[in-house]
Amino acid sequence: MSSRAIWGIAASTVILIGLAFLLRASGAAPALTGALPAFRGGGNFTIGAQGTPGRVVVVTMDYLQVRDLEGGLPPNMAAMAAGGATALMNVNTGRNVTPENTHATIGAGAHAVAALNSPAQGLAASDRVEAGTAADEYFRRTGRAPPAGSLVYLDIARMRLMNEALNYTVIPGALGEILHEAGMRTAALGNSDDSQGPKRQVMSIAMDSEGIVDTGSVGRDALRPDREFTGGQSTDYSGILREYEKLPPDVRLVAVDLGDLGRLQGSREYMARDHWNVWRGEVIRRSDEFIGGLMGRMDLKKDLLILASPTPGDDGEKRDKMSPVIMCGGNIPRGLLVSPTTKRPGVIMNVDIAPTALSFLGLSSTGVFTGRPAGVVPGEYGVETAVGMYRVIESVNEARPYLQKGYVFFQLILLAVSLGFIFMKKKGKEYLQPFFLAVMSVPLAYLLMTLFPAAGIPVEGLKLVLFTALLTCLFIFISEKWGIDTFLLVSSATFLVITADILAGSPLQKVSIMSYDPVVGARFYGLGNEYMGVLIGSALVGTTSLIQYLEKRRSFLIAFSGAAYAFIVYVIAAPQLGTNVGGTIAASSAFLVTFLLTCGISLSWRPVLAVASTVVAVVLALTLYDSGRPVQCQSHIGRAAAQVMTGGLDEVINIITRKSEINIKLIKYTIWSRIFLSSLAMLALLFYRPPGVMEGVRGKRPFLFKGLVGVIAGSIVAFIFNDSGVVAAATTMIFGVPLLIYLVLDQLEGI
């Protein structure tokens, strides 16, 4: 390969990367992040009061849909958005997404669970029950007498047991508990009671860990007769406002459930669709009037108003996957909400609401919640921005399972066909090369697809096929024109584009079908496990291909590859960039193994021990560095370290258990496990059959073979040390198995 060819590779890659980001910056290809600034921790606007903080009021409207924001909000909600910040909210809980679980999650600041449709969710202590008062029943269940005038969550003992069964720490009512410890009181107003019984899940937002809310009104006095509304009763909005006015000044947190959308949701199957839609609009109008009345009774320079839909909307045909949230008051400017949990402007998690409320009131939540206080990215962003973001998120989320299954199915067919060619000793190298190249081009195609507007599943599928075909043809053309190996081209282009994307804040990965998903909520920023595997595999194949084919520059390229490996590990590990701990372990292991092999060092026990020690040192350094940063800037590794410091060995066991359970679940259910296990079986088979062929590959292309050994090592380590390891392991194999099969076919043709 000539120097001219090398410069051709470099120039082509630079042009490809430059074109991608030029299109992004020009706005020609609107996507989820668009021109939004990246989250940089302390550089964002922190939510606080003007002067002494007043009160935090959380108003919940279950089943409010993102589509309700389209075409303009009603006047008072529009005023909230115009004078405040908006976001989409991930609504995951400890189990199913139900109103009981979503409200409990907000109050716990962690993914919690609660009893479904429990009639003992919330009562005034003086309310009559079967055997006396609610206070009597509460005492029988807990051994404690509730304060006079308080509200009680009778099921608190059962709720604790349910959350103790989770493999992570959850304190039901943690928000209220911290407020009570600081001498602040809480209140709950309204309910979602319907014909099926009481629904007072609003209690779980304001209660403490003993199930106590200091004051409020969550009983039937929060309702009024309404002959025309479903069930014959609706929320008494005026009555709730009057109750709000009665709250004493030391009540610093108020949770309000407007309820009517929930009641209407429960009646959807029994109402004519047009009539149901009319009433839905009326409920939103009434709720908006309440918001206006509430804002008039608040001091929005000192108070914080949060409007959220804990449980996502459902119009009977499609359920939303995320919910809208609006915050105003204090010093909040117009813009998009963001939190250190997501590091993604316009997206927060439900577990961020509790720490945001505490931060506004000047209280710390460190070590208690999995969420973090939200901040604001100022700008002329409004509900239209949030709606546009949601449409992209929804489109990507819906297309992902279909396209990924098709991609994996294509790989499985190719493996089977290749196996047939190998064992029938047919000449298939030239026939199969374009298909191998296509498999390896798909991750890059997924990234480049994000430069164009998201669409429906058929259009996304067509885009994937076209981009993959275009890249495959482009690589073959360049190979034939300048004599550059096609596998070197696809590998180099892929790992360089991924690296550039990470350095730019991952704008392509955030909206790629092959990447992480804010609906799933396992990751919101940096480098996901899918592209982590792709990055490791493509980097190994790309660098060892260069070493293999450029014999005259081999010594320099080995040293250069070592530097490149170190830089990629930094990109994967850095809390400001990739922030992938499992990826750091896998990349460090794979790159060190490959580097040692290319340097002529065999893998005896001493080099292996050196590799393991180096990996441990890298991870410890990363953990210490991230733990020493401000809390609002820390990544999940820093927060995990803090949890371990607080919980000790039990927390370590919880983390290991949780990650193991996720991996076991993914092996059973994810489509990626099929290709990972099939790839392992293919590798095992090729090392023994046909006899001697693998030794021939090693002898003919020794450095490329060492890169493939590194790919296998990285895949196995990624599987062990990632909570979705089977996915990372499978995507690492994308750049190993097709190339190895091609080399085996090439070797067989030479025999």
C-alpha cells in the first residue's frame, strides 16, 4: 500500500467527519439534540430562589400527553413555559409504569414500587375505617401514633417490604423525611378517586419514611358533584385552592393531584371517542384555570412550581413513552431543564424531581437519591422544542427493535452461508466479501442516518439499506481505485467517526437507532455499550490492518497504535466524554493484549497479570478522579462510588447482583445474544475445523490475526464487566467474525 493510499484514507475520513458535523451545525438535518448546547455540569443555570427560598409546589396531572403541548398550551400553562423551563421526563419505576409506582418514585428519589390500587394509600388520621379511625389503624400497623391533623399512608410497612426486595436501596418517602429532619412540614391536596375506589398516590410524594404527611386534604372533600363528568364527580379545583390558602407558612412542600385526567383515563373504554376527546380538552382547560389561580397565590420569586405528568399519557391507541414537565419560579429562566443524571438538555428523570425540590429549599440530597438536582440551559426553547425532541425519540424507539432484529437476522444468515462455503470447500470469498463489508458498515450507516429527519419504521429501514449499500459501494470503489484494503477502510472510518462524535458530545449517538434510548433510561449521554463494542472492534481491526499491510512502517505503526489505544481508552473513560466504566475495562484489556502481541510478547502469566493490574489501576484512577469532582458534574461511576462508601459491602453486592440479573435477562431475551453465541460457536469451530486453516491464517497475516485475538478478548471482557454485556460483546464481534471468516475462505482458496 502506497503513501498516497494512506493519505487517501486520512483525507476521506476527515471529509466524512466534516460533512457529518457541517450538516448537523447547519440545521439541514434536525435531530434530537439539534443545535442545543451540551451539558457541562456547573456551567448550567442552577435552579434557586430569589432571596430566601419559599415553597415547592408539585402539581401532578397523570396522563397528560406530549401531544397536548402541540398547537400551543392553554394560557396559564403557556405562561409557566414562557417564564420557566421545560423537559421530557423519563418515567421508569422499580417495576411497571403505574400511577402508584410513578408517584412513589418521585417521593423516594429512586425507582420505587407501591401496592396497586391500595385503598390504604392515604387517609386523614381522623377518618373512620372499619375498626376505629385511620390513626388507630396506623398505630396497629406501625406501633406509632400519628400527629393530630396529619395524613397517614396506612400501607407504609408493606411498601417498605416491597422496596426492600429490590436489589438497590430505596427509601420510600425520602423527600418528606429529609424535609421533616430539617424542621419543614409537608402537605398533600387532591386525589384520583374513581368508581373503583380511593386513589391517593399523591401521598407518596409528600410523605416521610413513616408514611406521614403533616397536613392537607386528600379525601372526598377534594371532589365535587358533577353530573356530566364520568363517575358523577370531579376535582373541586376551587376547594383545593381554598385548602392551599389555609396551609401554614412552615409547609414547604405541597403535592397536588388534579385527578380528573386519571378519572377520565379509567373511563376511556366506556365512552364514545369523540365525547371522550371533548371532555379531555375540558379537563385540561379546567386544570389550566387552576394553575392560573395557584400561580396567583404563590410568590414566584421565592416559590417553585412544578407541573408534571408522573404517568405518561394514553389516548387509547398509543401510550406516550415519556412525560412533559414544566418548572417556573425562583430564578428559573426560559429554557430547557437538564440534570447531571441525564446530561442531556430537555430530558430529566422522575428521580430528579425530589433532589431538585430539596436543592431549591437549600437542603442536600447527597447519598439518598439516585437522581440529581435539575438545572436549566437558558435559551428560546419552549414546548415546541420538547415536542420535536419527543417525536424523534418516539420514532427511534419504535424503529429500533425491528431494524436491530433484521440486522442480527442478516448476520445469522451470513454466518450459516459462510459455514456452508467453508465446509464444502467452495470458493466464496469474492461472493461474500460485499456482504461481510455490509455487516461491518451498518454501525456507521446508523450514525450517518441521524443526519436526516427521523421518520416511520419503513422509511428508517429504507434509509438503513441505502446508507449501508452506499458505504459498501464507496469502500469497494476506493479499494479498487487506490488498492486500499476494504476492511481497513470500513474499520478506520468507523472508529474515527465514533471517536469524533464522542469528542463533539455524542450528537449522533444520542439519536442513533443502534445506541442508547432515553425511554429505556439505562444511559442518556456519552458512549453506550452498543457503540462501545463497535469502537473497540473497529479500532483493533483498523490498526492491526495498517500494521499488517505497511511492512516498511511496522515499528512506527506499532508505537502509533499504542498511543491510539491509550487515547481511545481516555475517550471511553473520561467523565466528560464517554463515561463507560465497563467499556474502559474491556478496551484496556483488549488493547493491552493486542499491543503486547504486536510487540512480540507472548501471553504468559506475567503479561496477563500486568494487563489485569493496569486495568485495575485505570479504573481506580477514573473512580478517584470522578469522585473528587463536584456532585453536579459526577458521572455514574462517581455516584456509584459514593453509594459504595455509604452502603459498604451490601451496596457492592447489590451492584453485582443487579448487573448479573440484567445480563441474565438480556441473554434470555435480547436478539443480540443470538449473534454473540453464534459468533462464539463459529470461532470455536474455526479453530479446529477445517484442520490447520487457522494456523494458515496466523502465518499469512500474523498482525491482523493478533488484532482478532484482541477482539475476542475484548468481547469476553465486555460481556463479563458490563450490565448489558451481551450487547457490547456482540457488537465487538461485528468487526472480528466477518473478517476472520473472510480470511479463512481466502486461506482455503490458496490451498
